[in-house]
Amino acid sequence: MPPLPGTTVPSIAPSGATGTGTGTGTQEGGYVAPWPAAGPVRLGDIGFPYNAVAVPQEDPSVGGWSITPSLGLQFLGTDNLYQSRSNREAEFITTLTPGVLVTVDTARFQGVVNYEPDLRLYASDSGQSGIDHQFNGQMLVTVVPSTFFLDLRGSGGVQAANGGYAAAGDSSNSRGNQVQTTSFQVSPYLVHRFGGLMTLQVGYAFQSVTQNLSDNGSAAFTPTGQRYFSDQDFTANEFYAVARSGEDLGRLALEGRAISTDYDGTGVLENAYRRIAAVEARYAVTRFVSVLGEVGYEQQRYSGVPPFEISEPVWSVGSKLTFSPESSITARYGRHDGFDSARVDAALSLGGRTRLYANYSERLTTAAQRSADLLNTTTLDELGNPVDTATGAPSVLPFANSFLGVQSSLMRVRSASASVSQDWGRDILTLTLLREERKPVSTDIGTVASRQSGTSGSLTWSHGLTPATTAIGYLQYGTFETPARGSGNVFTVGATLVTQLAPGLVGTLQFITNSRADDVESGRALQNTIIAGLRQTF
């Protein structure tokens, strides 16, 4: 469900949504209303489940279109394509990457689209050559100002089917071990404002998601030969209505929402649905402290073994601490998706140079659903990179993260992340910690499902050598448990040099070393990779 644009109503960006109808996170709330006795009360935003790329402009002369094409050429050499200890195979891969970045900010259109498909050509095994589609896009079309809108979203990425790679990616890997994910959403909706009392949004969303192994299923098997992933696809029809209070209620903010999503898909998503109706309240006790409460009812159904179905009340209680417009902590505890869980979102500015982001959540979802839900819980920066709407932190989307493998069953997913970044101008240090656990709830017929977990930490340091040249160092260590590799750990170290060779022309030189140990092979598998690339922006 798309957001309510902010032409004549307060700005509303969601903070804490976890996807269409999942019920695993609620939206927060209210209008920034004046409080004459003590200055403005920072109620923040309840927000609708999704976020606009940009707020529509009232003046048609503001903003415009920008189309930036580019062309990239990359040469990659590795001494161990499959990261194997006993069967090392060298490979040379040439990648051609045409790209286009479109940004627009006018009275009728706001958004950004970044599409960069990778055409990979393998020197030794030409049968693995193919195209990987990498893209992110969000566009908001104002059909009738302040009344009728069309929200368009899409995303695509590639990940390793069996996991066990650095979270940042696995650029030197067999295509037979890759899953391509594409997701799209189209949503027309109506908005009407009843003065300062309430704003109503009613709409429909069509979703389409596909997840396919790049080499017709040559991966996604356990060491004993059992399949844990099969190609997935679904279309979904969602109807929603959201009513939100306005400034007339002062310190109190209310939001009522009803969302019904029906799936036509494969596996556990065959004839599945998610439905929720809930009311959330938020009250500003002081300028900095608000209390939250939510009550409602949800129904969910999934196919699989065993079939999963719930029909029960949902609730949550919590609080938000707002230290400044850029710093806040929101914590909730309640019942959603058939279990009790907590959710925490934090974004803190620690002085002028340090930013801290943290998140913890639990949800009931599939890999395919998760990619669709994340269309609505991430926004895009001006370059088309995903950003978490709850905290403002850069996001690594699950379908572009190769640390854990991908399964096609219904899972209870528990995830936590924390990131601290220190900016000293020429030097930027970023420390990131990630933890994720996946517990099977209902198994896709024809596959096996198993628990997964992973913990990783990474340190990135970028240093400006000259105005045109930057050096970047990357260090990551993680432990994992996946169906394909059992328990193991991976250590990755990388060094990158980026320089502007001419106006619009950027050159890169990168060296990466991966070292992995797991239950499949004894000892450690070592992989060295050298990448040289050029990208011309026109």
C-alpha cells in the first residue's frame, strides 16, 4: 500500500512498517501539532505502510527530469570459482553493464529508477554466461492533485542459493548457484482530507514476484541430495483502507487500517492470504516521550506441510523517544503472526560526525513475500540505492545478500542489525553487526526445510587519497548454518581503489580474498579474486 502524499497534509513517512499485512510491525503516529505552552510536540508520523519517493510539489516549475545513461566494463579473474578446497577451478569473467539512472521531481511525477543489468561472459564455461538483472525503482504519479495517485515500484537482484558468502556479495561465483529475484508493484489509490480531523486513503495494489535459479536448478540441494528451494512466483491482489487523525486531536494521534491480500502462487503461497484490521493510538506525554498502543484482528493462511492458518487478535504496546528530528528510538512488544515478539527501530545522531542505526524484528514470511514487502519498507536515495524507512540506514536487501541460503518454505524470521558510522571528511569508518534466524513453519511440498542462522560483523574504511581517488578497505567475518553447507564460517578481506580518470569516466581496481570452512569439506577453501573495471557516465 502506497503512502499518503504530503501536498496539503503533514509529511508522513512510515517508520516501522514491515510489509503488506504481515502485522509484524505497526506504524507510528501523528501530526506535528503546535503545543503553545511548551513548543512543538514531536509526535512524529504514524505514516501509512509505504513511503513515497518524494513529496509532490505544489509549484509545477519545481524540479524536473534527469536521465543519466552509463556503460561499465569489468574484467574478473579468480583462482577458485566454486570456493572449493578439493576442486579448485580458475575462471575469467567479462561483464558488460549498461545502465540508466532516471530521477524526476515535478508536480506530477516524483521518483528514481536505476537499472544496471550485468551481461556475464565466462571464458572457460560459456554455458554459464547470461544476464543478471539488478534494478531498483519507485515512482509516484499524481493523477489528480491531492486526490488520486499511482504508485509504481520494482526491484531485482541476485544471491547465492546455498549461502556461505560475504553479505556484501559474491561477484565470483557459479551461475548455477544463483537465484534471480524480481518484484513489481502497481497501486492506484484515492486520498481525501476531512479538514483537520482525519485523512482517508483507499486503494488497490497488484504485486508480482518471481524467484528462479539461474541454471535450471543445479543448486539448492543439501549434501544428502534433498532439495531445499524450488522456483517460486506469485501474483497478489491487495485492497486497503487507512484512516488517520489530523491536527485537531492535538497530542493524540489515531490510525485505523484494514488490509486484505490474496495470493495466487506456487508452493506455500498457493491460495494463501494475509488480512489485518487494527487501530493504533499514540499519545505525546511530553515533547520527547510518546506512548503507543494497538489492537486489532488478523487472519493468515498458507499451504504447505503442515498447512498454516491463524485467526486471532493482535495487539502491541510501546513507546517512542524523540531526541531530535534526526534521532529517535521506538520500541514495541505485542502479538502478531501468531506469536509474541518485540520490535525496535533506532536512529541516533551522536555528535556531528557519528550516526548509529539499530533494528530488531520478527515476522512470518516467505523469501518471495519478503522481497515484495521490502518494496514498501525501503525508499531510494538519489542514486537508486535502498534505504530503510524506519531508521534511514542503507539497506542490503535479502535477495541481494548471499550470507544465508534461500529456501522456499514459510519461515519465522528473527533479524537484528546495528551499524555505527564515523565521518571525518576524507575518512569514513562503518562498523556493522548482523544477526538473523529462520525457523521453518510450513514446508514447500517437494522440498525440505531446515533452521538457518547467521551472525556477521564487518568494518569498512574509505580514505580520500586525492580529490579524484579513494581507497576502500573491507573486512568481514561471519558464522552461519545453512541447508547446503551445514555449519561454517567465512572470512573476507578486500581492498579497492576508485579514481576518476576523466570527466564521467571512473576506474576501479579491487582485490578480494575469501576463506571459508564448513561441514561439506574438511579444511578451509581459499579464493582470490582480482577485478578491474571502467564505467563511463554520459
